[in-house]
Amino acid sequence: MAYVIGLPCVDVKDRSCIEECPVDCIYEGRRALYIHPEECVDCGACEPVCPVDAIYFEDDMPEEWGADHAASNAAFFDGLGSPGGGSALGPQDHDSPLVGALPQEVTVA
């Protein structure tokens, strides 16, 4: 299990979580941030600093956002593997298929 970044992060990307993550497992895509499921140590440091409440432990993701966000976070790393740190890799010019298919300026009710 790992922490997952959900729908409220899309088109926001506050990055507070990146600064708090002690293992540098949060990566930046074009429209959202993603937690690498194999690099995350489940410390939870990222969760309380997220200003849009987008970060949840995988099993606690709100149902209204669907169960797809854990798979979406993992899918972002297809082709990247485990680079060993988001800050060294830098922003990527792609998103997971789920995020990429969302209309621009997603609004969460």
C-alpha cells in the first residue's frame, strides 16, 4: 500500500507535498502530481500539507473519485520505472491515461 494523489490535484499541483516528502517519491506530470507506489514509505508526511485534500492512503481514497486513482498513480510510471527521486528527474511531459483524458480545468464539488 502507498499514499495516492487524487482528482483535486489535477490542474492545481501545489507542490507542498513534494517539499515534505522525506524520500522524494512524488513526481510531477503535466497536469498532476503522482506518488510512486514502490518508493513511498507510507510515512504520511505529504497528506496534511496538501491544501486541496488530494492525498489519501490508498484504501481511504473517497469513493466519489473512484478506485482508479491508485492505478492512475502507478500507470504514470509505466516506461519510467523507478527513477529514484522526483526532484532529480524533474517535471515530465505526460500524465497517466486517467488524468490525460480529463477535460481541462476539472472542478471537484
